[in-house]
Amino acid sequence: MDIFIRIKRLVISRRVLFTEKAELEMARDALTPELVYEAILNAPAIFKVLRSRNPKTRKSERLYVIKGLTFDGLEIYTKGKILEKEGVDIFYVLISSKRSTDI
């Protein structure tokens, strides 16, 4: 299954976790979870995929950068990863969620 479809399905079912960093960025930019969900669901594609190393587990992981618009045209940048357990998608973890300055 396409990774972007997997992410959108997790968002639709509200199986989304926000890290403390994402929550701080959202508060700073006056964003609600619903606005972040709208932007992800309205985005046309994954903007880019980053390879990263989880600071806690030291395992490599893929982070998905998505830039999208809310229904009111607000540009939002998100970065997240899919959390899997025993091969099943459990949550989409948002590591960063903020107003975009360059869509």
C-alpha cells in the first residue's frame, strides 16, 4: 500500500500522536489538531522523506515531510513517522507541526 495513503488513513481514524515538540510548535502557531489533520489530508503528496536515527533507540527510521493547506488556505508543515507494532500500523507520530513559511 502507498505510504501516503497509509498516513492519511491513520489521520482519518485519529490514530495520531503528537510529540512534545509538535505540541509546543502548534501552541506557538495557534494550531489545533484538526487544522493539522486538514493540512495532511489536503496535501497532494509527501514533500520529502528523511532518513533519521531515533535518539532513544538509535535505530534508523524514515520521517515523512508533508506540506499542505487547511480548508481556509493556512499552510502547515508536518514531519512524522509511522509507528508499527508487529507489522501493523498503530499510529502516525507527528514530530513537528507548524505554520509553513515556504510551501
